[in-house]
Amino acid sequence: MKAKYLVVIERGQSNFSAYSPDLPGCIATGKTVEETLDEMRSAIVFHLEGMLESDETIPVPRSLYSYVHETDEISDNDIITSIETEIPHLVTA
């Protein structure tokens, strides 16, 4: 099964950092946006595999609409994208 998680990239003074609001604690950093996305892609897979190993329920990704219209989690300076990943035996809530 595939899941597509929203990723927010923030610009730091000398690098970029990324997080997925649906996956608390899943973060990545890089010197460029591209490097940060590559690192985040790996971080999401690692995070979800760890959740599966711990018998945790995999969160269902929320829509971009819910972030933009229902929360204040995203600022005007953030870069917003998504990463689609496939996890074997993915069980969602």
C-alpha cells in the first residue's frame, strides 16, 4: 500500500530542515532542498518501519487542505511538498 505524506521544509541560516506533521518526530536536514528531501524520504520509510515493528498504528495522511485551512502549522516561508512511499504490510488507522 502507498501513503503520501505532506512534508514541510523550513529554511535555516545554513541549511534546510524538514518534517511531516502526520509523523511526529520524523525529521531530516540537508544543505539543499534536494538533499533534505532525499533524507526525508529515507526518514519516513525508517519511521514507518519502526512503527510497524512496534505494532503502532500508521497514521493516515491528512490532506493539504486540512493544514492550510484548519491549522497554523505552515508559515508563508515554508516549502510544502509531499513524499509518497510504499511500506510492506502497511496497516493504517
